[in-house]
Amino acid sequence: MYVCMYVCVCVCMKEKAGCCLPIATAVGAVGQWFVVTQVSTEFPVCCAPAPRMFMAAATIRLGPLLLFVLWTTVTVVLPGSGEGGWQLSGLGTAVAVPEERCTVERQAHLTYSEFMQHYAFVKPVILQGLTDNSRFRALCSRENLLASFGDNVVRLSTANTYSYRKVDLPFQEYVEQLLHPQDPTSLGNDTLYFFGDNNFTEWAPLFQHYSPPPFRLLGTTPAYSFGIAGAGSGVPFHWHGPGFSEVIYGRKRWFLYPPEKTPEFHPNKTTLAWLQEIYPSLAPSARPLECTIQAGEVLYFPDRWWHATLNLDTSVFISTFLG
Ligand SMILES: O=C(O)CCC(=O)C(=O)O
């Protein structure tokens, strides 16, 4: 007989009864951690929707292996490990978004000539395994960034399509006070987003450790835009020159249309609002190309392609624009 044993480690992000439901009926205080183990004959599909949670599951034969799996699982899923201290709170159970159908090709170990032939001027692609940015990633942990750049003033932009308003404030203040999940009811022009407008002198000690995708287009010069943003935030549809976008921590969902297909969107509404209000009514032929990129993956978008982004978690990311 097979028995499924699972371990969930979760932390309450909001004070409410049943914080870690549906696996535990704990009444959680904010910041409280729970470790829940259960043995069941059903595979646990229950963990994902909870506010923040790491889950591991094992389907094993009853016996001494059970204890071993429990021990190793708890060790591997230690709270926050591997995420650089950034809260991967997800969009939360209260925010319902239509499911993704990934329609952007993923390519591992693409050669430059394949890139030029099939994608550079043709369509977006997700690149895997091109560079190793593990050192850069380590430097981008919450603790390291706050220690090195906490006092630096960063320039934030509103997350709308045109007429960006700019606000300057210390990086530490941004991280500690503004980096929360997006309120689904607020407008893009009221949402402050840290992306671009980077002071390259001040941030040089960090950027010198970033290895950009090695592909170049003739006549263009690469320029970095570094950002950190909360779950549910993003930039609504806009277009510009070609570029790459790499996720360092978190997950980022992309929506893309070719230059000749102007999307239906409101320039002052967030991508989250677009996804909830407009996306569900699109006919299959009117849907964008879309995909969620994970940490370590790089999305390439060609010149003048419309694109919009949605951070599914608190995300750290860097774009290399080919201007
Ligand atoms: O990463 C983001 O959220 C915004 C990216 C973007 O819009 C861009 O690279 O132009």
C-alpha cells in the first residue's frame, strides 16, 4: 500500500483564522511559522494557495524511510532558504488570476546563430543556461542589498504606461515600507515601482558582478535596468527597443504582442487589473504570447514588441536593453 506523507512549512502573512489552511487550522499571528506534517492516502494538492508556504511531498512505502524523508524534507525547506530573504508571498488567496498558458518558446543552450536566425527580429524567446549569475544572485539577497545600498536614494516610477511620475527615497525605506503585495484596486499611476533610473556609479559594485546574456545586435549598446517589486505589481503594456529581462529572485509573468497588434488596455490600470478584467474576455486569437519566467531564466523581446509584466512574487530582476 502507498501512503503519502507531506510536510508544509508556512508563515502567516495576514492575521486571520485558518492562516495555514487547508492543511492546518491554526489561528496565525503575522510572522508566525508553522510546520505541519500529515500522512494521508491522498496526494496533497492543498499547499499552494496558502499565503506563504514551502511544500515537499513524498510517496513512499510505509516503513523506516518515512522518518528519513520527513527529516530531509524539513532540512531542505528551511524557512526562506534559497530565496535571499525576499518574501515570496505570491499573489495571495484573495487575488484570483486566470491561469497561464505558456506560449513563448524556451531554449536551453541556444547558439548565437540560432538566436539571430529564429528570434532576434522575429519573436520572443526564453533563454536558459546562458550565464551563471549565482554570485550576483547572492549579492542581491535582501540582507546584502540593505547592508550595501540601504542608504542610497533610489528613484521610483509609477507603474503606468505613459507620463511616469518619479519619487526619490532611500532604498531601505522602499524595501521596508513599499515592497508589499499590490493592492488590486489601486491604479498603476498610484503604484510606485523600482525599476530603472539606476545610479550606475553608486550601484557599480553590484552591477559589475552581473553577466548579461552574451547576444548582441549590431549597432546597439547594452544598458542595465535593475528592479525590485512586490507581488502583483508590474508594468502595463508599452513598447521600445529590444532587450533581455532576467529574474534573479521570484517569478515574473510576461504578456507580449507583436508590433502590429496593439493590445486592448488602459494605460493607467495595472497589469493585474488588465489580467482580471480584460484578459478573460479575449478570443483565443486575440490572446498575447505569455509565460512566467523563473529565477535564472531570461526573456528576450524583439524591437517594438508590446509587453506587460506581472510579478507573481516579490521579484528582483534586471533588464539589458539593447538601445
Ligand atoms: O520587469 C518589469 O517588470 C518591467 C520590464 C519592462 O517593462 C521592460 O523591460 O521594458
